[in-house]
Amino acid sequence: MSRIIHENGITLEEQERESLTKRAKSQQELVYQYFVNVDGEFTAEHLWKTLMPTAPLTSTRRCLSNLVHDGKIEKCGKNKGSFGISICKYKLKKEQHEKD
């Protein structure tokens, strides 16, 4: 079985990597479906608390980055977050949703 070194230095077996990749994609789909089904603008913190409170906040942020990169959602402003810093708000990209 081949071993792969993850970007943060952890060595993963191929099967472990596939499992983690599958979980990340399902988290991303969960976040995207929230945008599709709930009209509004949301921060990473809101989505994390609402959808994936047991996952790291960084996982939610990664989902949002991937969805922006895929053209499915877009940044639409900023709010003050729980930690007192300015955080981005996101919304569904309407023209992309119409294609799906």
C-alpha cells in the first residue's frame, strides 16, 4: 500500500487519504446545499455553528474557498466576527445556481 505525505507532514495511507477526501467533498456539498436552500448571506462562523459544529472552523472556510473558486458562491461584504475581526460574508451566485 502506498504512503502519501500530507501537506502538514502527516503520512497517510492511500485508503485514509481517500476517506478524508470523500468526507471533505461531502462537507462542501452540505455547505453548497445550504446556500441553495436558504436564501441569504452567511459567514464561515454561521455555517460552522449551523452545519458542522464538531468539525474545525478551518474546514468550513476551506469549503467556502473551494465553492468560490468553483464559481458557485461569491463574497458579498464583511461582518465583525466572534473574535472581533472582520470576516467575509458569502452568498449564492445566482447565475451558477440557475445552471445547476
